[in-house]
Amino acid sequence: MPIQRYLKTAAFGLEESKVLAAAFDTAWSVLRRSGSTLAANDKAAMTREVLAKQIVEMVQTGERDHQRLVNNALVHVASCQMISRGLG
């Protein structure tokens, strides 16, 4: 899981690690259930990486609210997809 690599390399306490992992799991679950092409096998690894990085960056700035972490990560992934398609 991409988030695990970040948890090992960054200085996060146990509570922060739990927040990160829970937000990542929720965001990934939302994408999978939505039927988004971002969760398709050919894009899953990259999408999971982008989700993980975004959530870690938010926690590093002090964000701890689960729903804000999830929502922001999902918006970020969607905007990355738009940019890669030349729509942003």
C-alpha cells in the first residue's frame, strides 16, 4: 500500500499514522465504488500514489479532519486527471 511507504519515511506518531491510513482507505474505497476509471487496473497504482502523497502533505500541514483529508485527496486526484487530459 502506498501510504505505508510514507509512514515509514516520515516522522508520524501513532495517531497521525492512523488518521493517514484511515483517510487513504476511505478515499480509495470511494473511488472504487464510484466506478471511476481512476480505479481501473491500469491506473490504480498511480491513483493510489497520488492519493497517498496528497493525504501525507495535508497531515504534514496539520490537517487531521478525516472528511477534509478524504475530500481534498479526491479533488486533488480528479484535478490531476483533468490536467493530464489537457482540461485544466
